[in-house]
Amino acid sequence: MLPSLCLPAAGFVTFRFNYRGVGRSESASPKVSLYDFWDALDKGNDYGEIVQDGFAAARYAQGLAGVKKVFMAGYSFGARVMEEIAAGTETEGAVAISSPLRFHDFSKLANLSAKKLLIWGEKDFTASGSAIEAFVKVVRPPKEVAIIKNQDHFFRGHERDLSKLIEDILRK
């Protein structure tokens, strides 16, 4: 999750996690390769196990000492999972970075009553300009949208700029 780069220095408590089998986390099924696990989820369009992991992470983060307001963020597919979690918990706001509109339905994010920050790179291959424009029209307020010029889906080399943008908007 990109925002953790600068947010702690600005006084935000951040928490990030990996889904089952990603990074150093335990595999969902040791007998199934990570590729086959994710392939089956994609083919079945059933991310229930992944969403469960997200709810567990959200409960843990909300229980951390000193946490008063919870904002959730997700990058790419993580934005898809984050919308499910944000729709099912109390959250002050949701930050969706590079939401792949071309591959997933983000109607729960669009209907979320909490504050929303939606960010894409101008050259994002997962969401065309017209798709972003159409989606933003149906997103319920309050919302802020940022289209970062000359950036693609990954924001490589511009992570700190992205984090600063998020920090500035969260402080409002």
C-alpha cells in the first residue's frame, strides 16, 4: 500500500498486510500454487476468502491504541477488496488508487457514504479516461478525484508524491 511511505511521519498510524500466500504470509492452501489459487479466484469471481482477510486486518487496525478515525486505502485489486471492507465497516473514508475499472465493478465504492479519494494515472491501462469519467459521475459525494498527469497504473518513482497528495487530502 503506497501511502505508508510518508503518512507515519505526518502523524498517521498506518497498517498494511498481504493477502494469503503473498509475500511472507501463509499460503491459503499449501498444495496449490499461488498462481493456481489466484487464477481460481479470478475465474470464479469469488474473492470471499480475500475479503475475509481484509476484514480481519481492518478489525486489527481499528483495535490499535490511539486510533480515532479509520481511512482505508487500496491499490489496484486492493481497491476492489477495500471497497468491500469499507462498505461493511465504519470508516471515515476510502482511498482508491488505480482502481481497475476495466476488470471489476466498483459500485460499492461508488455508493459508499464516507469520504472518497479516487486516484488514477493519466495513462492507466486498467481504466480509460472515458471509463473514469463515467464512473466518477455515479460516485456518491463526498468525493475527490485526482488524475495524475504522465503517470500510468504504477506511479513508479512518484510514490512519495502520491503519498503527499493523499496526506494533504486526508488532513482536510
